[in-house]
Amino acid sequence: MKGLGTNEDKIIKVLVSHDGYQRQQILTTYKTLFGKDLIQDLKSELGGHFEDAVVAMMTPTIPYLARELRNAMKGAGTDENVLIEILCTRSNEDIRAIKVAYKTEFKRDLEHDLASETSGNFKRLLVSVCNANRDQSSTVDMAKAEKDAKEMFEAGEKMLGTDESAFNAVLCARSHAQLKATFDKYQVLAGKTIEKSIESEMSGTLKEGFLAIIQYTRDPISYFAERLYKSMKGAGTDDSSLIRLVVTRSEIDLKLVSQAFLRIYKKSLKDFIWGDCSGDYRKLLLSVLGNN
């Protein structure tokens, strides 16, 4: 960045050759050596989606996700898909940390903002997951699975109308291992998958939220592959989602997600990014993928 012009290739090389923890050490050392904030310097030198991706990589995951949640709610309209993706797939520990980061940076309460920006049963779903009280055990209680499956069946398929609260109580509180057993019991009882029941019984953002929890429970890798696909399919690219997914999964399961993407969509994630992005932005995302 020194002098006239910026060497974007060097910036990309440094970013992708260090993990998130090391990038935080670089931030601290930069300020010690030069008395300047590295992220602010990067923002002043870069622009567009390349800048957004670089800043995302230089920001610790929890504060970054807190900002993404705030961005999804501020201004006109709310991006419910971002709220679902972040809150329905993170551990209790992550959600509690995100709530603290949200409060620290924005001086606002995440649960209060979620409740004021959404409504009805979808609001109840988000407030439930925001409370971060999902059972984390790996043991499965088959009697409870059968009881939960029966209660959901009787609250949906077996009655006129749907009691969404019965689904909310199970999907937001049980462990993922317990939910898998419940889904199996439900299919035996209803003669169809729980996904098909929710598709026919519910609509809108509540349906999308419940389906996201179910898909993530069954196969988190394919869930993130689908989210990446949706960020790029059709006219225009949802760049904020593309950046968030590539950056936050890069040190977790991005290689597996890329493999699932190719298997499901018959085209590689790299080819999609090549066709949807350009310039240094494309180069950075492809470099992150190349490291996985």
C-alpha cells in the first residue's frame, strides 16, 4: 500500500497464506510498527467487493457475523435469509458470543432488534434460537423422539390448520442428534418426510426457517452448498452472502462444501465464481478456495 498505487496481488497472497488467528496478529503488529489501523488503511486503498472481502477476512468471525446480522436488519426491509443462515446454524456458544459482540459494537440488544424487525411465528422462531438453549448432548432418547414426532404430526397433518408452536418447541430446543431420530419417527408416523409436511402446512419465512434447521441437521455441508448456489444463481449476485459463506467456512468445511457443490449442481464452485465475479475480487475468492 505504500507509495503510489496498491499491490493487490501481495495483499491477496498475505491474506490467503495466513489463518484467521494469524491475520489478527498481523493487525496488532501493524498498529505496533506503524501506529495505524490496518483495516482503515485497506479501506482507503481498496474498493468495491474486493474491499468487502478483504475486510471480512481481516475481521474475527464473531464480530463479523454480528455486523452481518445488523446489516440484514437496518434500513428499509429485512434480509430474513441472512438471519436464518446465521442464527439457525451456529452453536449455543457462538450465538451467545454474537449477542455480546452485537451489544458491544452497536449498543443494541440483538433479541430486541430481531423481535422488532420480524413478526408472528417467524419472530418466535428467531427469538427461540437467539436464546441459545439448544440441547448439546449427543445421546438420543428414542421415546422422546417418538413423542415429539407424534406431537408435531398431531399439530400439523392430523388437524385442520397448523399449530406452529409445537414444531418450534422441538426444532429449536432438541439436539441435532435427537432431531435426526425424531425425523425418522415422523416419517414412519406420517408416511412422508417432515420437510414435505412443512412445505404443505406452512409458508413464507417461517417455512424457510424450519426447513433450514432440518436441512442443516441432516447435512450441514449440503446446506452451505445450497446457500452458495443461491447467492450466485439467476440475475445478479448476492455478494455479501457469497463473501460471508466463503470466508466463514474457509477454516471449517469449505473443501467439503465445494465437493458437495460439484456433486449437487454438476458445476464447480470455482467455475460459478469465475462466471459471477471479476478482477481482484474474483482472484481473492478463488485463492481462498485454492487453499481448501
